[in-house]
Amino acid sequence: MFLMGVCYGQAKPANKDTKAKVEAVKFGDMIDITVLPHNGYKWNTDYPSTLKFSVCNEYECIFVIEKIKIKKD
């Protein structure tokens, strides 16, 4: 079920009016999610952002909600 969600996230058709692009790529057990703002838009550090996802093993699935914290360069 988890992998299907990632596939659906990548299958979204590109829209030239989209203000940001989201991509998800799997590397082994790790999922890399990239947000790329378009046309002068940038990440709003003042608005609390969250990521909601599910992970499963052979016995159960759980939902996780994590706050997104941006690391400064």
C-alpha cells in the first residue's frame, strides 16, 4: 500500500500553472520527497508545515504526522 501512494504522487500530470512541484523517489528503504517552488514562489518558513504518511510491516500499518523542519545551510 505504501509504494502505491508514492507511485500516485509521481504520476500527477505537470500543469504549467502549478506553483510548486512535488517529487518522491525511493532509494532502498528511504523515500526522498522534493518540493520545488516555481515562478518566484518560495517555501514559507512562517507557516507550520506537516507531512502525513503511512508505513506498514507484515502485521500492521500506522499513520505518522511529522512537522517539517527546514535545516539552515
